[in-house]
Amino acid sequence: MNTISGLIRVCVSLTVSFLCLFCWPNFLNASPQEAVFAGGCFWCLEHDLESLAGVSSVDSGYTGGDLTAPTYASHKGHQEAVKVYFDSEKISYPKLLRSYWRNIDALDGGGQFCDRGDSYRPVIFTIDESQHSQAIKSFEDAANELDEPIENIEVVLKEAKTFWIAEEYHQNFAERNSLKYNFYRYSCGRDRRLDELWGERARKYMEWGG
């Protein structure tokens, strides 16, 4: 009996040691990374990005400006934006960038689709130098795919600032208000314009074409 108990204790000890050595570091490194994008109505961009494999969640909010605690009624200087939480082991930042580009009108700096004004202009907000360099590369790739000179690309690249979460009723709007959302998206012409611009790659993160 003592021999059996001893063997059990040894097995348990070895199992714990294995978990600590191999699994625990990976668990520590698995915390979600973040990316911040603006591209018109945050209801749509949230919906477009949250369904991607490797994306754990997406928050709608305001960023880019200097106001403290902006609101939907008062966010001058800020863009409607989304913060994407993702697992880089499942979806890389460059792949996330490709999906972002294929969900916006890269040639329109005056807003997006039927939403006009600075609040709706397309912006990539980079959190660190790695994101910054990868985002710069994506401008060239997007221009090549669209067969446009890079100076025609109206997306802005900015360093990330404080991201203010939008009001609760804006979160998961497409899921919680599907009829209103679908009517808005259709009447705004978002998908028609995306198809016109990106063709078969619209709303997808497949490799860049040209």
C-alpha cells in the first residue's frame, strides 16, 4: 500500500512539474493583444471584426481626441472606433489589418459610406512600434491591391491615445438590434461600396492581391 501511495505521489508531482514547466509560461503569454481601428460607424466595424477566428472581443468607443470621457452626443475631435482583443497565436496583426482594410472605403477621408465628418474618418491607431511598422506596410499593400497611387489612400495613421468605451447600448449593437442594424447597413450602402472596391476580397483577410 505504501509503495502504491508513493507512486501516486510521484506521478502527481511529475504532472504538476510538467504543467508548470510547459503550460504555465504559455498561459502567461496567452493574454489578449489589442488593436484599435476607426472606420465609420463603430456598430459595423465591431460586427465585422468580432467574428474573426482569434478575436476574443471587440469594444466600441471613442478615441483620437482630447476630450475627457467623451459621449455619443459630445465627442468632437474623437473618432468612433473599436478596440479589438485578439490572440496573436490564432490571428496575426497583419491579418487583422487586412480584414480592417477590406471593411472600409480606403479612398474616402471625409467619412465612411453614408456617415460623414471627422468622427467617421478611417484611422489606424497603433499601440507600439511593431504595430506602426506593420501598419505602414499595409498602406502600400492596400494601394497595390486597389491599383491606386498611395497618395490616394485616405486612411490616417496615428499613435493610440486613451480609448473611451462607448455607452452600453452601442456595444454588440448588431447582435442586440439586428433588424435596425441590418436596415442601417443596407441603406448606408456599406457592402455595395466594399464589393465595388475590393471585389472578391471584400470583408476577408486573405493574402494581399494586386
